[in-house]
Amino acid sequence: MPRILITQGDPAGIGPEVVAKALDSGQLPSGFDFQILGSAVAATPGRPDDASALAALEALEESVRILKSDADAVAVVTAPVSKATLQRRGFSFPGQTEFFAERFGCNSFAMCLSGATMSVGLATIHIPLASVPSSLTVSGIVRVGLLLADFARRRFGRQPRIAVVGLNPHAGEEGRFGDEETRIITPAIEALNRTETGDFSGPHVPDAVFRQAARGEFDAVLAMYHDQGLIPLKLLDFDTGVNVTLGLPKPRTSPDHGTAFDIAGKGIARADSMIHAIKLACELA
Ligand SMILES: NC(=O)c1ccc[n+]([C@@H]2O[C@H](COP(=O)([O-])OP(=O)(O)OC[C@H]3O[C@@H](n4cnc5c(N)ncnc54)[C@H](O)[C@@H]3O)[C@@H](O)[C@H]2O)c1
Ligand SMILES: N[C@H](C(=O)O)[C@H](O)COP(=O)(O)O
């Protein structure tokens, strides 16, 4: 039977709790086995330390070993980790997305979050806001746009309508508030439309386009940076949002929330996003 790997994340966070609740929910698809990775070290809730970070890291590495060697292991779902704590243990990646991409030798990958209301792909991921403008390139936006179109086509079963967002207020207001739209984003949209993989429009005004997306006018939104895309997504879709890494040979999903150290150990963490993450992994596998 196909098997979904589930890493428990940092055991000082809510990972083990939401994994256990998801498995007990009665809402997971049939036809799959679920294999839990990660030891329940004696972590203090809300207090990540070297041991809890190591447990999280070992589960990630173990998932890669299994995914590469076992054809029945068809996807991985990762519970949240603390990036800062992991990096103090020598984890050299900004996040799990970049970790899986490197481990699978995947140069073309992207972060996408998909929820009941909207799906959002990110042209840049875990970088300082000040680095965003200089990190945007035509080829980078095209690369993420193609991955997002492929994902949206698989999810929604049609030629996807993808809104590409501007970077600046009012999408630059004809160059008065910035020129990334004319220099970079518009040429990328033109190149994407030449591929005929989706109907790409934009550059859209950032403060308006997410309302249109929420009303169903687009199948996905291609945002220029992390918080541009994830603030509306998490505002509207916190319980159904799933983080999915595009471009990997096997699907990797994760809940849209973090370790929630402030509520760890209290038994009040909601498992909805984890349940949706497991469902999406099964759907994509
Ligand atoms: N999937 C992941 O691995 C992932 C995602 C986001 C953040 N993180 C990491 O998590 C850490 C904490 O990040 P943060 O504080 O920005 O975000 P967070 O999602 O952990 O917490 C934000 C707020 O949402 C609440 N919350 C989160 N998940 C919840 C749930 N399931 N049920 C009820 N309430 C919930 C928290 O209590 C907190 O008030 C950081 O180290 C970050 O890197 C990991
Ligand atoms: N950027 C994600 C979010 O805000 O939800 C989160 O940090 C997870 O990133 P990784 O999947 O790369 O760990």
C-alpha cells in the first residue's frame, strides 16, 4: 500500500500534537499507510533546545532516505520546525523547502500555499525584504510561474488563470512608484503566456488582486515575496492552508502554521491544517 511519511517537527512545538490529532480525526483518506518519523524526546513544551532541534532534523533526514529508497513511500508531510533553532544546530537551509530541494538535487522548486479560498506561489521565499527587488528576475518569475501553473492545472483540472502581482504600490503606477513591473514582471508575464501553460495576467495591483482571487477570479496568484502572498492566504485560509513544495520528485506538504511555542503542551492546537496537508499529499502522490 502507498505510504505517506509524516515528520513530527520540533517536539517542543505543536507538531506531535497536531500529527496525533490528525491521525485520530477520522478524516484522512483511505488507501494509504501513514509512517510517523521523529522521536518524542523529552522536550519541554514551548522551549526548543538542541535535543528537540536534533530530533526534528533527524526526522527530516530519515524522510529523505526513505523517499529515495522505497517506492511505496509516495510523499512526505512535515510538521513545523523552528528555523532559528535548527540553524543553531548547523542546519544550513532557510527552511524545509530549500532542504528538500537540495537533498533531491532540484534546482527548480517553489513554495506554494494552497487553501480553500486561494492558492499562492512565491517568486522569492525566505530572504530579507530589502533583498526582494534585487532578487526578482524574469527567468525566476517564469520558473515559478511554470511550476505554479502545473500545480494549478493538476488541482483544478483546467488551463489555470494565474494572477501575477506587482511589487510596488499600485503596481508601480506607470513607473512613478518603481519600475520592477515594466523591467521584470511584465516581460516575465509575456514569456509565461508564450508557453501556453496558463492564462497569466498582470502585473496586478497588490492591494486589490487578493480580493479578486478570493472571489474566484483566478486559480492561483503569483506573489513577489513571502508576506505579500502569505498574509492574505493565512488571513483567509489558516485552517485549510497547506504549504506544498513544487518541483520535487515526490510531493512534500506541510501545515501553513509554525511551531506555535506559545500554545505547545496545552492541548489546544488545531489540527485542521495538518489534516489538509496530509490530504493534499495523498491527492498529489
Ligand atoms: N511549516 C513550518 O515548518 C513552519 C511554518 C511557519 C513558521 N514556522 C516556524 O515556526 C516558528 C514560529 O513561527 P510564528 O510564530 O511566526 O508562527 P506560528 O504559526 O507558529 O504562530 C502564529 C500564531 O498562530 C497560533 N497558531 C499556530 N498554529 C496554530 C494551530 N495549529 N492551532 C491554534 N493556533 C495556532 C500560534 O499560537 C501563534 O499565536 C518559527 O520558528 C518559524 O520559522 C514553521
Ligand atoms: N514560509 C512558511 C510559512 O510562513 O508558512 C514556513 O516558514 C515554512 O517554510 P518551510 O516549509 O520552508 O519550512
